[in-house]
Amino acid sequence: MSDESQYEVNPRKIGPDGPILPEDSLESALDFVSERGRTTGEESFGIRQQIAVAQRDALIEWAEKKKLTIDLALRIGQVFIGGSEHDIWAEAGEYWKVTRPDRFGWTVLPGEDRIPEVAEATPLEYLERWAAANKILGDNVKLRGVVIEEDVIRVVISQKIIAGPYPNKCAVKEEMSKRGFFQVPFSIGSETDTTYYDDEHRIAAFDGSTDNFILSNGVPIPIDVIIIRVGDSLRCQLLDLIGL
């Protein structure tokens, strides 16, 4: 891919009374929530928190308006812990993933000591992550809705179940290289060197550990990688890590 615009999320406008299908819901929510403010990763913590709260309120409003609130109590007995970001259950050939209460997964921000640092993602960053995974990595994530439990919310997405083993690290690195990414010595979690960066399009893939890929027909398929559009400060820190 040579045109950065290919990476842009371009949500279809959906009428206020029109039906929201699973394939449309992620784009619809992105469009709605983004109107309440965006983060750059370089604002102060206080400003970032204010924007995150506004995005959270917008996501609740969107879910109620579109009638996409989910009663998680109906899944009692189905849900199991899937990792640090989600609980998971299987349904109709898909894995459904629900975020931790009032948490929206992880992101990576430029660190004050010139080393990137892991941070909690805002609601919009979480939605953008999955939209980017669909567009850039060929994923098939659908936004299923929002769980509203008293004073907390949880976001529910789904992905098709891909059968297969985890690939080895060399296979992951080779596959990401084919996609235009080079490895960066930075990690989320216990596995080392799980970050990949495409400087041409300024897209980073974090948490690219072997258990976030499935080997299908000999090809490592990313299923839970954190995709981020990289700003100037984070770009400099990633390039510093590889000595460029």
C-alpha cells in the first residue's frame, strides 16, 4: 500500500432511524463518539481523562439510541477470562469479547523518559483500534453493543473463530515484515520484542505476541494486536529504540 489514505477510517453515515447491522455498528459508533473529542497521546493526563469521560458518555448515548445495549447476565456460565483486556465466550462461530468494567483495553503513549509507555485506552481509541485491525490487518471485528451495569460500562465486540495453533515468533516476524512492518525492541506483557512499526504509513502494531496470532493454512493471522496511528513524539521514540 502506498497511499496513507487507505488507512483512514471512512464511516458510512447511517440515518438516525435506520437499522444498525453488526457490520455497520463499529463505523456508526466511531462517527458518533469522535464528535465528543479526540486524543492525540500528547495532551496532559487531566485533559486526556476529560476527553475519555466525554467519549464514554457518548458511547452510552449511542448504544441506547441504537438499542444496542447488552444484558451480560444472560451469558452467565458462558463467559471465561480471556486475558488482561477481555472476558470471552463463543457464540455462533464467533468469539464475543467484553471489556473489563469501565476499561477499554490498552494503548501506547510517548513516555516522558523517551521510552513508550503502556496506558489505558480511551473509548474512542478502543474503537479505532478495531477499525484499524479490520482495514489494515484484514480482521473481521464487529461491535455488538455496550453493557451498562449501574455506574460502569463494558464494550462487546466479536470476531470469527479461527482454528489453529499459535505460530512461532519467527513466523510472526516474517508475516509482519511482509505486511510492511519492522520489529521494534519494545513489549507489552512478558514476551519480548512484540512491537512492529510501519514508518511509511506511521502505523504501529503493539502486543504482537505469538498468542495474539493463529496459524491458519501456514499463515499467522493477527487476532488481538493493538494497532495505533503514530504521532510525532511516539514515532521518534520508536525510531530511537531501533537506532534510526
